Amino acid sequence: MSLKYDIKTKTLGSQSAHLVTTLYEENRVIFRLKDIQRILDLGDASARNFARQITNRGIVTRLKPGLFILVPFELGKEKEYTGNPLIIARELANGGDYYLSHGTAMEVHGMITQPRFVIHIATPQKHHPIHLRGTEFRFIPCERGLFFGLANHWVTRQEMVIVSDLERTIIDGLRQPEYCGGITEVAKGIWIRRETIRIDSLIKYAAKINVGAVIRRLGYIMELYDLGASDDRKMLLTYLTDAYMKLDPTLPAEGKYIRKWRLRLNVSPDELLTVVRT
């Protein structure tokens, strides 16, 4: 006699019940086709067919080919469920090197005031952007040699993701502000977290990444917001060349030049200081 039970219109047969029970016992709410094969002892074709069946019945949601998430029973007829986007991001990296970066890391560290609907994932692997239920998962190329300044972030009691730490998040934002909403948003995040920034780590990371634009932008914003000691800013000056760069690479090349930091201020100091006054 097959084991069946109903929970809000969803009926599990014996195979489905075994799969769901085993996945929960293994704490694998997000799982892959190979897990179906392993748990139910099915071949590839049979596992794919079974995956289609449980997806159509709303037991799981297909996130991308071969990747699924269990739909909580309490959601009843709901079939479009994606769960926590940070955990999804981890799984979309397919077990490779990754970390949550840029605007996503800024949100994790409390550097922004408005929620974002793009999840940024730094990884050495090439991935196309993925859109799931109103959220875009965008992959940003990052060499393995630049995987430093990372930390574990517990999304739930059982689920952990890797995220850039506060100082590395700032460095990434200064390097690629286009993934953070522009240099003004990065500067605002720096001001919001100014009391907890480890200036020594910030300087060390800037030197290690060794990107002229990052050092220029960091030094200028530190000076504007009076962050760190004067010796810290003097150290950054030693890395500069004669070339000028835009303060915000996403905006047109306009505005005055500032010789000290070899920057073209296409965002005015007043705009960056607005966050200080509010």
C-alpha cells in the first residue's frame, strides 16, 4: 500500500514522500537532479521525468536546469517559490568559488537604506545572468587571486553564505561602483559604517588590489569625510601616478580636476557631503 498524505491540496506518493523526508533530514532544501538519482536510485531519464512531475504538482520549484527548491507545505497551491535569494545565489555558483559582493554585500553590511533586487555574485567562472521571480542574479568576474577579505554570513541557523567583509566591500565598490548604484551610494555606505571600518584593513586591501582608481577614490573620500589618520592618507598618495581618473566611472567626463588625488570630480563634493548633513 502506497504511503500518501495531504497537506493543503498537495499529495505525496511514496517516492515523493521519501525524497522530501530525506532532503529535509539532510538539510537540503535546495537540491540537484543528482540528489533525486541518489535518494530514489533512479537513472538520469527517470530522474528527469520524476523532477517534472513533482515540479508540476508544486512540490518543488525549478530554479534552473537541474536545480530545485522544496516548496514549504504551508504555502498550499503555491508553485512559484524561490526561498532566500542569498542562499539561491550560493547554489547558483554550482559549488565553485564565489562570494556575495558589491551592492549585495553593502546590503548585508547595512550600508544601504533601500532594498535591492539584483544579487551580485563574484566568481572566477563565467555565468550568464539569471532572472528568478523578479530577482536578477548577476555574476561579476573575479580572479581567484583576488579572493581575500571574505567572511561567513549566517542567513539562517543552518545556512551560511560567503560575503566580502566590510572593508573588502568598500574596495569592490570603489573599483566597480556601477554594481553599487554609483560612487555616491558607495560613499554613503562608507559614511553610514564609518565608526566600524577597520582603516588598517582598508588600506591593506587597497594596496593589495593595486588599482589606481581605487586608491584615488579611497583617498579622496577618506579625506572628504575625515576618516583615518593623516598618515593613512599619505600612504595612499605614494601609490599614485600622474594619470587622472574619473571619480565615478559611470558618469560623463566633466567637472574640475583635483591634483592631489589625480581625480576628475564628475560628482561634486557637495553631493557627497549631503549624506553627512542628513
